[in-house]
Amino acid sequence: MKSSEIRALKVEEIQSKLADSREELMKLRFQQVTGQLTDSSRLRIVRRDVARMETILREQKAAMEGEA
């Protein structure tokens, strides 16, 4: 997911997508440990998506606190 796509979402939507991505990351890690993972690049992509969503959420919360 691109950062512009994430910024277009509401906070609740970002949080739900973040939870889904974290769950996917956990499943991918288990697959890697058991040797069932075929596309190892997916781990990197999902990990970066999680970081991107966390960063945007933190930015949005900081902006809200700055306004108040």
C-alpha cells in the first residue's frame, strides 16, 4: 500500500488494516519457520506496510494534539 492510499483512509480504517497486516505478518513468520513460505519477499512488503501505517497514525495523532 502506498502512503497516499493510507492517508486517504479514516483512522478507524487504518487501524483495522493495521490489525489485518499484523495478523498476516504473524502467519507469514510461522510459515517461514516451518518451511512452508514460498514467497519470502512478502514478509518484507508486509513489514514495511505495517511500519508505514503506524507512522501515518502517529503523524495524524500528533496533528490532532497540535490542534487542540
